[in-house]
Amino acid sequence: MTAGATTAPIIRSDTLPELRRILEKLPALRQYFGDVLQVDLVLDACCVQGELRWRVGARRNPAARTNLHEAMVSGVVIAFAPSFLESEIQKYIPEIAEDEDVPVDRVKEEWKQFKVLIRFFDLVRTKEPENCVDPKDVDYIHVLEKKVRED
């Protein structure tokens, strides 16, 4: 590492939403900052359960965030899910609470805080997607296809 080099981020992730708004209002600044990366991500129940389990179980600092949560809050990741994900997570809340030895209300509160970062899609299936390996993934594939059509 050279003298004066730093490993600190050039732009803090918590400032990205405001930077994105500024770049939308003042596009001339893009020549200096470039585009701010943004990725669409379809979340499945396993991913969300993992997030909740960490939040109520392993996390020691209530302000700490996973990389996924940090990316979602910063606007780098735009999270999507089929609307049935909400009922799927509700179904597993008692199990998560028992496994992590916390009250059910604690898991419900963490889910309430996390789900506001997800854009839910109601789906109407018109056809089965091609090349679908796992039938349980069909709704997630439909969310992705619907999102792509809207862009």
C-alpha cells in the first residue's frame, strides 16, 4: 500500500440513496460520479428466513446489518418477491423464534422492519416458464419475468 492510500470507501453506502436522487436531478454530475450501481434481486423464503434468523439470533449490535440488508437500504439492491412470500414467512415465524430462543413477537417485529424493503408482486400465471428445474421456483421466475417486462 502506498503512502496516503486508504481502504475507506469513497462513498459511504448510507449516502447512496441521496446521491442517486441528486444524480437524477442533476445528470451533468454523472460525468464525475458515473452511474450508481443498482441490481434487481428476487428474494426467496430461504434467503429471508436466513436474514431473520441472523437478526434475532446471532446479531449482537441492534444497528448491525447483513450485506444484503445494507445493499437494500443503500438502494444498490432492489428486492422483489412474489406476494405469497409474506404468508410463507409468517408460517415459519414460530419455528424461527423457537430455534433462536427468542419471543415470537421479536421475530414478527424484525420481519415487519425488513419486509418494507421488499417490493411484492401479485402474480397471475399465464404459462409455465421454460427450463424450470424446481417447480417451487416457478413463482420466483414469474416475478423476475414480470419485473423485466416492466422495465
